[in-house]
Amino acid sequence: MPGSFLLVLLALATAALGALGGLGGAVVLVPLLVLSGMPAREAAPLGLLSVASGSLSAGPRQLADLTVHHRLGVTTETMASAGAVTGALLSGAFGETLLKRLLATVALAAAVASLRGRDETHAVAVAEGAGDLGEQRGTLSGTFRAEGTVRRYQARNLPGGLAVMTLAGLVAGIAGASGGFIKTPAASEIMRVPVKVAASTTTFTVGVTSAAALLVFAAHGRINLAHAGPVITGSLLGGQIGARLQSRLGSSVIRRALAGILVGVSLILFVQA
């Protein structure tokens, strides 16, 4: 079982990775905690605490960069939160072995999602003075700055996106993995939102999904308060670091590195299970 200092370091590193790619750091943190000897039932709530904390600390920087789309986030979060509560209620019915296999599958799926993610191909360049940066109020469209140009986008296929967001919330509640690895690719590939906007909006909203599931875990007495403090501390720091790096670095390198880590974690968990 990891000590408090190691928990802080693990939470910091995974929250930073999660904020970078919009996948949620719990998809890495929870498998690592399980590998360290922590029961999956205890690790899952800690993963959700990490996601909520990382989302809270990453928010100010991403809001300043004008890459968070509030209307899109609230619209999709409604379905994701409902799925998260359902998943949290169902999680008690899963045994340790099944939870490990589920976490391994989640990690592998996250790796595939990271590799399949595209750069800003769902937006068109517009003139510098064509409109204010950020979301266009009352719509699912907006503009953002990427590689020295201003680009405009429009979210599409809302029904398909909402269906997948519900699935993401269900996974978050069951496995404590935040569902961000599903939400970001869904927003990008199904709803045709640029990757940078999708990642920032997902990071901004996954805290709500996690909070919904955490209410159930808290009611069931499944949150270890001695471990919660270090995880929250590390995640608050990691979220800030990840958000700052996200605004400076290219997403393709980050996705490939994260995918490699997730594949390794998935293989080890499958062997353990």
C-alpha cells in the first residue's frame, strides 16, 4: 500500500496527464493504486476524488485560454452525471477480479482513444477580427486560437454524443475512471468539436461527474479519509500543471506517451486478474 507522500506524487503526476489530454487522471491513478496493493473498491473513490480536484484546479487556466465551452459541457454533463450515479450504485455488485478486468479494459480503451484522437481538423480558419474568441453564447459553436490562427467550429450529432456521454458516466461510477477518456474522443470524433476544446471542456466538467458518483460512495462509507487528503493535495497541484502545459504543448506527443503508459498498466492488470 502506498504511503501519503507517494500518494501525493502519484496523484500529482496522473492529474497533470489527465488535464493535458482531457482524459481524467484517474484512468492512470486507479490502476496504479491497484497495482500497489490497494483494493479496487477503495481505489475507485480515490480516483474520482482525484478527478474532481484536478478539474477544479485546471479550470481557471483553461477558462482564461477560452477553450472551455460551457453550454456544450452542461448539455453533455447532464447525461454523464446520471450515468455516474447509476454506475456507482452498481459498483458494489462487482468482485475484485471483475473490477480489475474492467479497469484493464478501461485503460486499454483509453490508450486506443488517445491514439485515435485528431488535431484541430474539425474547425476552419477565420480572420482575426471575425468574432470574439470563445463560445458563441446560446449555441454549440465558437472560436479558439490554435497555431497562430483563429478557428471556428460547430458541434454536431448531439443525440449520438449524449448517448456516449451516458456510457462515460456509467464507467466513471463503476470503475472510478472519470469517463474522460470516452468523453473527449466522443466530443471530438462524434460531435466534431476540435480536440483542444473537447479536452478543456471535458476536464472542466468531469469534476461534476465525479462528484455525483462520490455522493454514493460517501453514503456507503467507501472513502478512506486518510488516503483522500494526499490524493486531493497532489491532484490540485497536478491539475494546474497539466492545464499550463496543455496551452503550450502539442496534443499528439502527449496522446502517444499517455497511450504507452495505459497499455502497460492494462497488460499488468489483466495478468493480475
